[in-house]
Amino acid sequence: MITSSPSLLLFCLTVSLLLLLLPLPSHCADPDPLQDLCVADLSASISANNFPCKPLSEVTSDDFVFDGLRKQANFTDAFGVTVTTGNVLSFPGLNTLGIAMNRVDIEPGGINPPHSHPRASEIGIVIEGKILAGIVTTENVYYSKVLTAGQVFVIPRGLVHFQLNVGRKKALTFTAFNSHLPGSTVLPLNLFAAAPSIPVEVLTKTFLVDEDAINNIKSKFVF
């Protein structure tokens, strides 16, 4: 028969309470705010997944308004897409709120290339045009749908996805995230435009092609 001493019972109770009170890792990306507002002090370094708060005496109404998504940015990259971000880095009022929004403009035939958001799920709405939206799961299952104005799509957190303009006119979507800094891992840029460069040998073995093919692809990403 096993008996428990009072000290052992106290120890077990303490451990149990700590396990209940400690935040689970899956909930730590964007912690819940602990005050009414926390406008980011972008002059400080980010810490514990958010920026320090600006002193309340320095907060103004403009901190809660962002007009950066009103206008289309110029198309400048090889993909025919421009992504205008409305995250905490451009909109400090989002700090600790766990939300962000992007504007995505895609030329006819252009693509928002395969990418993922490591810190957020995504929901988007098509405003103009016709896009093929696709996602790939971690088991390499591919889902896709051609969407037109007014339709909404969702991307689970961390999954690779893309949007291809399959219409004759420019496409416009607005996307929202459940993180104030969702991040974006753009696969072709990660592989072929990293600095310093990924060794060519790694890429030739990965894609089962020769060095000339890799160098040809890399030359496309010199902007």
C-alpha cells in the first residue's frame, strides 16, 4: 500500500496548478493584450512577440488609422504581383491585437507565388478579377478553386498556397491574418534569392537538374 505525505500532496498540487496556469506553446504567438491599447514603439526592439508600448501621453488618433492599403503599389517583381502589408511594422496600432491585413494586386497572368505564413491563418476576399487560389497540405494534397469578386477563401496556418490571376484584367484581393506580424516564407525567393546563397549542389540535388538549370533560374531573381 502506498501512502502520501502532506509534503508530496502539496508538491503534486503545486505542479498541477503550474501546468494549468502556464500558457501552452500553441497560444504564445500573439499573446492576449493585458491593457486597453499598446501602440507599438517601433524605435524599440521587438520582445516576447510584440513591441513595447508607446507612452500613453504620445498616443494619438492617427495611431489607430492606416491608409496604406488605399492605393496599388507599382508592379516591380518578376511575378507580376505587389503585396502591400498592413502589419504591426507599418501600422503600430495593431501591436498585441493579433490581427493584420494585406492588399494583393496581381497583373493578368501574374502570380502571388507559393508561400506560407508561419505565424497565422489567413482569410481573403476577392475584390476584382478572377484568381485560381490553391493550397497544399503537409501530406501533399492539393486543393484549388477559381474565385471571382465577392468570394472568400481561407488558408490554414503554415500551409503553402498561391493565387494566380487567370482573368483578362487585374485582380485585387484583401487578406486578413490572426497575427499582428504573420510573416511570409516565399518559396522561390527562399531557395533562389537567399543571401548568402544556398549552395548550388544542394539545389541541383533537390530538383534533380544540372548546375546550368539552377543558375538560369537564379538569374531571374536579380532585381
